[in-house]
Amino acid sequence: MTGKPNPLFSMILGRIGLGLVSILIVSLVIFSTVSLLPGSYAAAILGQNATPEAVAAFEERLGLDQPWFWRYLQWLGSAVRGEFGLSFSGRPVIDIIGPRLVNTVLLASITAVIAVPLAVTLGIICARYRGRPIDRLISTSSLAAISFPEFFIAYVLMMILAVQLQLLPSMAGIRDGMSFGEQLYRMILPVLTLLMVILAHMVRNTRAAILSVMSSAYVEMARLKGESEDRVIMYHALPNAIGPIASVVALNLAYLIAGVVVIEVVFVYPGVGQSMIDAVRNRDVPVIQACALIFATAYIGFNLIADVISIVSNPRLLHPR
Amino acid sequence: MHDTANPEAAAPVIEIRDLWIDGKLNETWAPIVKGVSLSLRPGEVLGLVGESGAGKSTIGLAALGYLRSGARATAGSVRIDGTDLLSIPEADRRPMRGTRVAYVAQSAQAAFNPAHRLMEQITTVAVKRGGMRREEAQKRAVDLFVALQLPEPNTFGERYPHQVSGGQLQRAMVAMALICNPSLIVFDEPTTALDVTTQVEVLIAIRKVIEDFGVAAIYITHDLAVVAQIAHRVAVLRFGEIIEEGALDRILNDPRHPYTQSLWALHDMTLDKSDQHGQGGGALLSIESVSARYGDFAALTDVNLQVEKGATVALVGESGSGKSTLGRVITGLMEPSEGQILWDGKPLATKVQRRPLETLRRIQIIYQSADTALNPRTTIRKIIGRPLKLYHGLRGKAREARVTELLKMVELSEAFADRYPGQLSGGQKQRVAIARALAANPELIICDEITSSLDKVVQAEVLRMLLDLQDRLGVSYLFITHDIEVVRVIADRVVVMQNGRIVEQDDTASFFAPPHEPYTEKLLASVPDMAGGWLDAIIAQRAV
């Protein structure tokens, strides 16, 4: 056992390396596709009557006349430093999306802190009482929640809680000047909506992951040893279902960062998705690229963490022969 | 075997009376256990023998008051110390499991939880319900490890299941069953998943602790030879009914029911070895200095082997010895790293993709599990018809006629042609797989453990049929197996493999006659003998 490096470390290092390579490839794809988009920022800004000379001068000022690979390297370098360069409007990209990214992460964190433990608990309850009324209730309602588009859920919640009952504000436009309590209050509706969207997915997958383990011989053996059903689930089944649960949680956390654009628009929440939409409208390429790269990094990062968790939760890898 | 102390006097540890259990199949309930009654005195060992599907495991689990989902008890009682397990709620049954009745599962590899250390899993019942303190339970576990001759008993429990070999894990499971000193243990085929050489070790360990701890046991198996070493009494089960029950000696020496007699079929199947096949036929297949590797692992090393025309060569060895790899190399599914394969004196292409159709036709393979080798969504007609079209271009009426003929060859009626594999029994499916191989008119059939998932009776029938076909068609077999019994019946020549090398080659008669190579000796000695006392002899021999 001594002296031999645990294969776990090399495996985890390998995964991290692969993750970095993926991010690099994605960055290349993002940069080249956005550059290929039709239409010119200069032409759009200067209007249809601009002379070619004016357009060329404008492009030179923004560095658009450089070869694209050179621009890519510069962009990548600034992205690594967390700056993302200058937007076409002249402000640093990070100043535009930075505060909004904070808002998005705040919304995602609040939702995740509630959703993940709740989903895993509900999933365990469903698996524990499989086929009983509580399982059917949760399973059916989560299926229903998955089936509706997210904006529909958002509007239904808004109609009931904000318009009819007048309990909550329908707009979630938080500002710096607000107290944190006020911000939280305004975020209740988006959080509720996101909960409904991601809970269902995680509950169903947790339930399925545990149930697939429940049919194994060691679970039957545990019952034949006289273990109680609660212990069978928590001690015998759950530790063997962590891998699949982690990967569905990761997917949903990534969605909270990158997929909430629609929710942000519905509730006018000043998140990073909003700034991406604004940027697309204005053809502000550096901002679009920065957003896309952040979203991709979130997906890759969370899946990487899930991978590592499922590797570490496998006793065969954690305790080699 | 040995005597139990005055078995008549003590009250039974378990009494099963007129037990009826329904099983759910395709949404309808049908009885799978039909009025079974059993009773065991303290320290008594009952062998429960029968084919798969006879209801052995269902009865064994019912002894713990446990029914799998899709099973329900409809009548009868299972009394442990006077309490009927079937009439009390699950919450009251649970505390009795592991403490008064314990269970040893077929595959310890699957039945131990991969996520927890062995010691934790073994002692949990004792600590939770057996009234022992943790240290006490761990000390008892270590004592049991010693009794079961597990290596490094003091630290054995710190390991995880995957860090321990199959035979050790099975013994660890016996320790787990004994931890609370139960009065009854149900052994459900505890050695079936093991190699013969490992099986002996586990059998010895089980026998020893049963005697040392005076625990009563229901020993479930399909192998009469194993039961002969362990049990005092034997109950023979068929279609959910006990058809014969009696003392071990009586069942062994004077089986009355025709079915019990047929269980000896393979053991009694002696072959007229006067007509040795393949003599002077010349080598059909020669394997010359073949080596093969999976990455860094040398799966085959310098293998030399010949199969003569019309002969049967048995390839014997434990799992992992390289038998199946050799089969894959011969069929071209795997490329050898060195050496060559000659067919009728001419070298064969190493890759199956580069072999002409005619070569492919000549070499057919039959797999261990007909379940996975037959497409469940095609009819038997199609399954057998496809090679007829591929190799012989048969169509329409000619093909239909040939399918019927092939079915007849494997002793199945024409009516099977329109069924799906799912509607056939295990033996019937294997016959279809054989018919499919025969459809090509092959000269060599590689049979990869084709009888090991079949019951003894069916095994004997399939082997007899294969020999019959060989006589009529002159086909050669390369018979991969780990079952020495099968070798004795079918082989003209035996090749023993160990760790990817051939350690012995001999014709069958001299293979079974001493002197043997050391490994062969071990292999032969490990095959349970029908005669009671075989295990005693081994134990006595080791004691010397």
C-alpha cells in the first residue's frame, strides 16, 4: 500500500486537465463563431451612410483590423486575468457583466441552498415509500413541473402571488441601494420559479438512482440481516447512488448560472443573462463572448466537480487493492 | 456423516408446514411453492436439492419470513421457536433476522455492500440487535475469521469487499451469518459461483463451523455431490413440491423417485470410450506458439494445441485461465500477438474481417448463455434461417425444410420454429444455439461453457445429443469448460490451462489416471465426489 501513488490522484488530475482542454476548445469555438456573425458593429454604430474610410478607422480603433488568431490570443489572455478586454462601447467588459454576474450567482446560490437538500430529501422519501401515495404525489407533481415551460410557471406564480394575492412584487429589479432584506424579498418569486423547475428534475433522478441500487443483492442481504427500511435506504443504498445524484445536481446548478435567461427576462432581474441579451441586441461582441465563456465554464466546472465526487465516492477507486 | 446429539429429543428450530407461495409471472399469480413441509432439529443440516426454478430459494427466504417482491404466501406457516413468521407484522419479523435465522447468499461479491468495510457489515447486526458492544462484536468476528481460516484475521475486517477474493468473501459472509450465534442458517447455493478449487475451501469452512457451533442449516444447492458432503438429510424439490425426502445415505444409495434418480444422470453417464474419435484424422486446427495480451496483461502465453477431425478436445481451467481468450483468438475476434493458427495446414487470417466467408462457415461458436446469444425479438425460424441464407444461399421452401431438419437434429419439434427465445427453457434455448451453429455445416464448433448454466439433467441430455451429432456429422468440438464431470463424459483429449499457459495435454483416459501434473491433481481433487465422506477424506488428509 505504501509508496504506490493512489490512482485516484492521477484520475482526478486527468479529469481536471480534460476540463481545461474542453474550456479551451469551447473558447475557440465561441470566439470564431461570434466573429463569423454577419453584420459589422462599426457599420451598425455608424449607420448606413458611413463612408468606408470611417468604418475602417473605427475598426482600427477597436482592434478589429488585426488577424483573428491574434485577437483570440489577446482575448484569451485577458479572460484568464478576469478582464475580458473592452466592450465596443468603450467600457471594460468586466464592469458591464461583473455586477450582474454577482446577481446571477446570488440568485443561483439561494436557489441551490434550498433546492439541493430538498430535492435529495424528497427523492429519498419517494424511494423509501415507493408506490405509496406520498411517492405518487411527489412523482406526479414533479412530472407536471417538468412538463411546463419555465416562463409559464413564472407567469402563473406571478399571477397568483403578485397579481391576485398581492403578496410579492412581480418585478425583481434589485439595485445596489436596496437593503439585503429588500433584495431577498424581491427575489422570492424568481427563486420559487427556479425551484419548481430544477427540483422536479433532481427529485426524479435521485429517486431513480436510489431505486436502481435497491434491486441489488446487497440491499436484499441488508433486509435479510434484519436492517430497518430507513437504514437500508440511508446506509446501504444512498452511498452507492451518490455518483448519479451528483451528476444531475451538477447539471442543474450549471443551469442556474447559464440557463436562467428566460426567468431573468420575465422578472426583469438584472442578471448576466440580461446583459447577454442586451449585448446581442447591440452587437457588442466582446460582451457576448465573455458571457458565453462564463456559461460554458460553469457547465464544465460543475460537471467536473460531479465527476470528481463520483470518483471519490467509489470505494474501488478510493481504496485500491 | 456425523451424528447429531439425540435429534429426536429437542424441539425443532424451524417448522415449515404446508407452505404455499404464489409467484407473479406476466401479471398472473401462480403457485411456485406447493404445500412444502420441513422441520429441522438443532444442529441438523438439511440439503434442499433441485433444479433452478424449483422454488429452493423461495423456500429458503421464507425460512426468514422474507418474500421477494412478486411473491406472496397464500397458506401455511413458518414457525421459529413457536412463532409463526408469516402471521406477524414485518416489524416483528425483522428483529429475528440475523439473530435467530441468518442467511448466506449465493454471490458474496454481490451481497456485500461495496461502500462499507467488511467489519462494519459483519458486526452491525450484533451491535444493533444482538445486544453486543462494538468491541465484543469485533472480537467475536475476529474469532470467526480464525475459525473460517481467513488470512490476517486481525485486520481482515478493515478491508472493503473488492479487496478480498471471492472465496474469502464467501467465508466472510458465513462469519456474518454466525455473528449472533443463530440457531438456523440458510445457505443459498453458497459455492455455486466459485471455482472448484475455491469451492472446496469454502465447503470445508462451512462444514467446520456448522459442526463447531452446532447450528442447524438448510443447505440449498443443485449439486447433489455438494449436499453429500454437508447434509444429514436431503429433500428433493421439483416444481415447488418435495418429491422425496430422507436420510442422506438413503437418498444417495437408494433414490426412489424417478426424478431423484435422474439427478444422477450426468454422473451415471458413461461413455463407450472404445470408439475414440479423431484417430488418424489429421489435424483440422493447429495452434502454434500463440500468445495474446490485453494491454500489459498476458492472457495467453505460447499456446500449442491441435484439434483433429471429428474429435472433441476439452479445454479445462479455472476462470481467468485464458480458455475463452483462446476461443476468441481461434474465431478471429481477437488478434494474437505472436504465433499462428493453421487450418488444414494453411495459416488462417488473424482478423475475422479478413477471413473469407467459407472459412467463417467452417468455424462456429456457441456461447455459455443462450439468453444473451439469441436475439429475443426474432423467431427461432429466423435465428436458424439466417446462417442458412448467409452461408448456403438457401431461400424459401428449401430453407424452411432445412430449418425443420436442424430443429429435428437438436431434438426440437417443428412447432418451435415460430416461437421467440423468451418462450423457451434454458435447455431448449441452448439447443437452438446449437442448431444455429450446425446450420453453417461447420467442421469445428467452439463450445464455450455451453452447459454450465444448465441443470444437471438437461446438461446430460445436451451432451449426449452433441456426441450423437458428432457421430453422424463428423464435426470436431473444442469444448471449453471448468467442469471435470463434463470432460469425463465428452472429451477425447483434455488440455489443462492455468494463467494463460497449457500445463497438461493428454487423452481422456490417461488424464484421469494418475500420476497427474500438480495443478491437474488439485483440480481433480477439488471436484466433489458423489460418495459421502469425500470431504471428510480431504479434511483428514490435510490434518496429517
